[in-house]
Amino acid sequence: MDAPDRAAMVSDIWNRFPPRLVLFPNGETKFPDDDARRAYLMLVLIPKLNEREVIPGEWGYLIKSDDGDRIPADIIVWKDTLDHFDVLTDKGPTWGPHGKIKSSWKFGSVSRTEPGEPGEPEEPEEGEPTETTPSEKILLALISMLGKLDALIELQKAEIIKLEAGLADVKKEISKGIKITF
């Protein structure tokens, strides 16, 4: 059995649950680092893909056993065939099939149940919207708050630049020997 093509689902999940990206000085908007990308992969993308599958837990992450059990931040694995796919770039979702994983690599599973909940959650009917779990609600709220904090930080940076410019003007006046009173 070949792994199913889930390119459209990956894009849909990205659009419905967008990650927190950062605006860099060069004008690019991207994940702040691999840890942030890996968190999005494991906390949002893989669980959401698994919610939409007939058999739960088919999608997981890659463990590179020959590289200190490193978990790449942008690769998912289909459990039945061990095919792996590049699904995240700095600019958005992608679908890059890369074939079977090496024999020295492993499939990592992402749990679909909430801690303390017995059993597996019911599968949604096809086309039916999936319910957001409590941990997903918290994650989405945190992502939203971080975005607001980023905006506030940018405003503060602009204020600091203005204050630094004013300070430079004051220093020039003082160097000319002009007395300034506050």
C-alpha cells in the first residue's frame, strides 16, 4: 500500500491553524527556529492529519536513530509503508515525497488522546468539522498571545529608535556647549 497524498490536507491545516511566524530584519516571515517548527509539526500538523484518517495514528514523525535520535522539524512518516514526506518550509506547507525511510531510522507516534481521557476519541464523519481539544485550544490561545506580544515588541522597538534619535540630538547640543534643561 502506498502512502496517501495529503498535500491538500496539509495546506488546509496550515490555513486553519496557522503557525506563529516571525518577521526577520531581511523582511522574511518564517519560523523562529527548528524547535518552533518541530512543535508545530508534532502538536498541530500530525495530530490534525491523524484526526482525518480512517485508522488513527497512521501519521507520525521521523526519528533519525543514526543521528542521536534526532527528530527533523519538517518530516512526517506514514506508518504502514514507512514513506516519509517533507511537509514544512519557512514559507508554508509543502508535500515532498522522499520514499521509504532508511532501515536505521524509526517511526515516532503522536498520541491523539488527551491525558486522562480513556480510550480513543470518535472519528468524525467525512466533511464534518473536527472538534478542537482542550490542549489545542490552549496552544492556539498561546500562539495568538505570542503574535500580539510580537506586535507590542515591534511598537516598543520603534519607540526606542525614536528615543535614541532624540538622545543623539541632545548629545550634539551638549557637545556644542548649549545648556539644556529638563
